[in-house]
Amino acid sequence: HGAGATFFVTEPACREFPHALEELRRSGQQLEAHGRWHTQALLLWPWREWQQIAWHPRPASDPDPHFYRPPYGGHSPLTRLFARLLRRQVVLWDSESRDWTAPKWTSETAAELARQTLERTRPGSVILLHDGPGVTPELLRPLLEGLAQRGWQAVRLSELPPQRIGLRDGLRRVWQSYGG
């Protein structure tokens, strides 16, 4: 489909799958940080959260911005301060595929998840997908085809203009992500 993507990875995944990581680099996809561990910020001591945000899969000398997507989208009172001090830009999403909700999946399940995701997608949306659920590869085709039918294409995050969200919109997005 010629789709661009940004992959937010954890340090353990990088250690476990170095060849996959290198393949993503070679293919021109964007690699960014999802944290040193996949642990919610409120469950970390401040010095551990600092380490969580400080880790990145690309060298500091890389000229692109260094993005950080907190696990579960969760923030502590220190998350944004630490990110600013570490020259990281916190990134969230506005369209959740809910691929993690499909323990048993079929092609129909994948098509339905893609349809629901497309309903919540707007120009400039950041769509959240996961690498673990078996349904994710299956829902990519109808999702990417649906984007193309709307005249949109999937791009790397660095190709999108930054968008700030307010507290109310942020809470609405969390509510929608978890089935509200």
C-alpha cells in the first residue's frame, strides 16, 4: 500500500527483535520511543519515569524530533516536564483501532474494527495500532483501503503538523478509546 508509519518501540522489544528493528529502519519507517518499559507513568518512581522517557531507539544526534508515546497514554504530574527537559515531544492518538480487544478474531472482526477506526479518523489523525494482537495485520488492508477511498494516506508522524489538545478533548479521547 506504500504506507508510511511510525513505530513506537520499547527497549525490551528492540533487544528481542534487532533484525525487525533494522528492517523498519531500512524501509524508511519512523522509529520512536514507547518507553524503556511498558509501564504506566503513575506506577513509576520519578527517577524511573525519567529513565523511561530518556531512553530512545535512535541516537540523540538524529536530526528528526524525538517523540515519546507514554504506555497506555498515561501521564504522571511529571511526564510533560521530564519530556521537555529531555527534548522529547509527547505524542498521543485520536483514533484507536481497539485491536487489543479482539482475543478471537476473524476477517469479519478485522473489517469491523477497521470500519470503526475509519469512523473516528479525520485528516491528520494519529491512528493507534498494536504489534501483539493477531487481528492487527488482518485489519491493515481494509483500514488502508478505507483511507485511500477517502483520498488520504498513512504517513510518518514527522510528516504531520503538531496538534495540541486541551484537557476536555484529551479526556474525551480517553473515554472513546475505552468504549465510551
